[in-house]
Amino acid sequence: MLNLTCLLATLLAADPEPPPVDAPAAPDAPDEPDVLDEPDVEDAAPVVVFVHGLYVNASCWDDWRERFEARGFRTLAPEWPGHEGEAAALRADPPAALDTLQFEEVLDQHREVLSTLAEPPLLVGHSLGGLIVQLLLQDGLGRAGVAIDPAPPKGLSVLRLSFFKANLPLLRQDGAVTQTPKQFHYAFTNHLDPDASLALYEQHLVPEASGVIHGPLSDAAAVDYDKARPPLMIVAGGADHIIPQALNQKNARRYGEAAPTTFQAYPGRTHWTLAQEGWEAVADDVLAWAEAL
């Protein structure tokens, strides 16, 4: 069980955040990795790999995959072990894999998927998936990366009440962890009224492995900010409770000159930005950034 007193002390001892700046406008056996069929030479379209985050599964990317495919990309969205299926069924009977699943296993799953591709893909991740994108990118496994509302690398924190309120209760549990509707509303969908949030909860919320939830506190989540790597875009939401914009700003500023980083913030957007009204504009900005590389 995590020692919350030590955790809180660690967070409070973290470097103070910089002043705000204006942002530019498994089952018992592991799941098989998601792979693409080898394309014909004429159909060798660029590949984008989408990485989902905590408490959802790969279906959160369905609209984004359709939009990217319409622009000529082939897409992959690997499902984490223990996350495949309907949300309600997973909540009713959490897969046994979640009792033991660790953050390092999810990382290794994505490394295995990427090893099957002929060329390094564009990586796009949300929340903990955004942290995974940064780790894969520093390992040279992508041609560029986009981290949307990314969870912080090891050792990075921010003094925001919403950050502690949304995260600390979930660190107290072991095994399979399920947010309550009230926790989900505060952390993910605070732009909605409770009834609208509950409808999304019932449709999308899946239980999560505590071993993955604790991932950002582990050595596996350490980022080398001075290591040369391909370009990264960090996207933040101005109304995000669980991963505040200030934390994403702090993350972006840590990178050195050898690690080119673009920061983009969107006022009023929450942690549910992938499907929040106006998500198309965010997706199109990501596409424009990637196509300009």
C-alpha cells in the first residue's frame, strides 16, 4: 500500500511551478499485440499509433482514428491487457489481469507493437498514454509524438488543489480500481452537469490496475529531459482538474534544446478533451503540426 504521507511530502517538495505564460493560439494470458498487416508498396501510408490512458479503453480513439484515416494515415490503437470489452461488463466483473498488471508491462506491450512496424510511426497519447508517448519517443520508437493532457514523468508535480483532490484517493487502493461517478465527474468531465457526466461514465469508464495507476511514481516513468529525441507536441486543457495546464507547461519547459517541444493550451478544455465538444479543432491542430514536420 502506498505511503500517502511520503507521497504528499514528495509532491510538496517538488520544484515550484513556473509562472503561467500565454500559450500559443490481462485475462490470465497477455493479450496479443495490435499489429498492422503489411501494406502494398503503393499503399505505404504513414502510421499513427494512438495510446489510451487510465480508466478507458482504446475505443476512446474511435473518432480520432476516423479523422486521421480520412487524411491518409493508417492507425493503430493497442488495447491494454484487461481493458478489452464493454465498459459496463468490465466494471461488473473486473478482469483478473488488473490485479497484477504493472506500468512496465503496458510500456513493453507498446514497444512490442512498434517493433512490428516497418518505419517509426507518429505517436499520439492521452493522459497516462501521453507519458507513455514521451518514454517511447526518447527510446527512438517514434518519428514524432503528441502528448495530450499527459500524466507527469517521475518527480514532476504541481501545487494545485485539483491535482491532489483528483489523484490521491485513487492511490489508496490496490488491485482493480474503479472511479466513482462523482470522482469521474470531477477528474474528467467537469465541463458537464452530473447527469451528462454519469451517462459518459456508464458508457466509457473501465476499472484500472493499481500497478499502472502508480506508474508515474516509478523509475520506469523517468524522462531524460536533455536526451536528443524527435519532436514532441504537448497539449493542455485550461479546465483540466486531474492534469492541470500548469503541470503540462512545467513538463514542456523541462526539455532541453536537443528535445524540440511545442506546447499548446486550450482554454476551457477538460481531461475529456478527446470527445468534448470541439474535439475536432484539437485533432486538426495535431494533424497540422504532424503534417508540417
